[in-house]
Amino acid sequence: MNTNGNGKSSPIPVDIMTAWEILRRNFTRPEDILECQLLDAQGKRSILASCASDRYSVESAPEFRHPAQLPTSVRYRDTVEALKALDRIGSRRPGGALS
């Protein structure tokens, strides 16, 4: 964590190459990305959105994506569900209620 000008702490942004390296070494499921404390919401969204890209679809099984940075293929549906979960987390108010 670092502090911004007003003294409040904020997550240190993680560049994409670093995020991919973290991902490759530690994660096999989209849900693992959501649980990562090293990534801020923007970093998580960037990785998940990239994983969902048709660019990484498996030719013989288009419901799967396999970015070269991941050790295994992941289901597109699981990636989309993780993105939706990230949206739900981001829409919660500090008291835990949904906005």
C-alpha cells in the first residue's frame, strides 16, 4: 500500500506484465484472481477481461480460453462470472449493503 496526497492508503497499481506473471505462477481459476490481495480492482478486471477475449479461445473447444500466461484453460463462463462478481463487489457500500 502507498499513500496518496490526502494521507489515505490505496493499492499500488500493478502493471499488466507483473499481473500476468503473478497470474501464471499462482492462479488456475478466475476466482483465484478475485481473491488476490496483490491486485487492485482495475488490475483484476484487466486480467479477467483479457482472459475472456476470443483471441484466446481454444479452437477445438470454443467455450474455453487459454491465454499463454495461464497454466491451464479456463471456461469462458467462469471468467464472465468472475467479472460479474467483481462488479458486485465494487457496487457494495462501505456498510456492506448493495448500492
